[in-house]
Amino acid sequence: MKHHAFRILILAAAALFILAGCAPSEKEPAGQTSSAVITVFGIGKADAILVQSDGRAMLIDCGEASDGDYLLSELGKRGITHLDVLQITHFDKDHVGGAEAVLKKLGADTVLYPDYTGSGKEYENFAKAADGLKGAQAVSAQMSLTLGSAQFIIFPAEAPEKLMKDNKEYDNDLSLVTKMTYGERTFLFCGDIENARIKQMLGADTDWDCDWIKLPHHGKYAKRLADLLGAASPVYSIMTVSANEPADEKTTALLTELSIQSYDNLNGNVVTSCDGSTITVTADAQ
């Protein structure tokens, strides 16, 4: 009798084990990735860059105002219904334009932007959308943040008053520059920085070495670009360009001279994936 009861218990346990093994697994969070994924969207000469890490999502810039609906569609395809971080590098219309639409639809826990007052309706619309958000912050000093397993350091311009005094078109040089570390690999996002800011950066006691760089200012050549690339020594570079406004020939020649692999978003998204040691870049991706 005891043996019979024991056999029944074993059969019942086995049945439960089989049922548990057949049960559907818990769904991964929206946007979940097993490695860090960086998508430079194919919106031409404008920046919108999505960083995903461990189910978290950070959007760096939002392109033109006309790109807002497209970006929302692309984010939706990736299962992203809310942003952990939205960063606007500076207030030029091809970086801040789509931010109003993105913020109104998705929101963001943290909104970061440089510490100066922009101009134009695109900036004004962004400022209104961000106004009152608990996580909205003008970045005036170096700061760090995490996104899943990815670590970020955000560098605002030093002595911005001097940059603004020396150049009436100072927006580009006030860009937030961001360095991301994922495992053994590093990534540098340069906004639209130009000569004055590059000189300032290279004069600081900061390690700009990286494996991957989003080139500044849509591939526009600057006399200090070679200095920046020498300090950063990247393997991969990404440019945001259009058919009407391609990268400068001097820039592409410099990349070739330095044996830096070059990609652009002319024909579609550029997707970079990193498992912490290996980086894979795919151009013309969907």
C-alpha cells in the first residue's frame, strides 16, 4: 500500500514537471536586448540615435520636426512604449525637432539637455513639452548615468560663456558629448562639435579613446577633426548625411587614411550591436 502511494506521488510530480516545462515563458520587457544595440536612424542629415541595453531605452536627439512620426513608428516596432532617457545634444532643429512629438507620446524618466537657451520654434516646442517634467535637467557639469549594463559619462562644454562670446553660431560647440562603456567596449557620441570645442576637449585631462564614434557635425570637415580621431582612435565611425548633403571629401579621405571603418545612414538605419567584447555594425538595416 505504501509503495502504491509512493508511485502515485512520483507520477504526480512528473506530471507537474512536464506541465511546468511546457508553460509559456515570461515575456521579456519591451525593447529587451541580450546585448547593447545602437540604432542610428536613416533620417538623412539629422541625428536620432537609439541606445538599448537590458530592456532600457535611451534616445539621443530626435531629428527634424517632420521626423517625429517616423521615430515613433520605429520605436514602436522595437516594443518601446516609454523612454528611460531622452538626451538632446543641442538645440539645432535637426536634433531637437522631433522631441516634442516623442515626449508627448512616450514621455521619459530623464530628459537631459545643454544649459543654454535655444531659439526657433523647434526649441520652444521642446521646452514646453519638457517643462514641469520631474526628470528634466539642464546639464552644466559632467555627470554619469547607467542604462542597464551600459555606463555613460556626459560632458557639457566647459566655459560655455567663452564659446558663446567667440562664436555667434555657438550651438554646435555647446553640444553634450557622451561616452558610453559596455563591457570592454567604448562608444563616443559627439553631437555637432566643431573646432573650438574639440580644442577644449583635447586640452582636458580626459581619455577620449573609443572603439566607435558618431562623427561630429554630419561628416563636415574641421581642421581639428584629425586631432580628435587621433585621440579617440576608433575602429568604426558613423555619419548622419543625406544625398544633397554628403560627408565632406576631406573627411572621408581622412577616415581612409586612418583605416577607420566608415558607415553612414544615407540608405537606411545603421545598427551596431555589442556583446561586451565584439562589435558588429550593419548598414542599410531596417
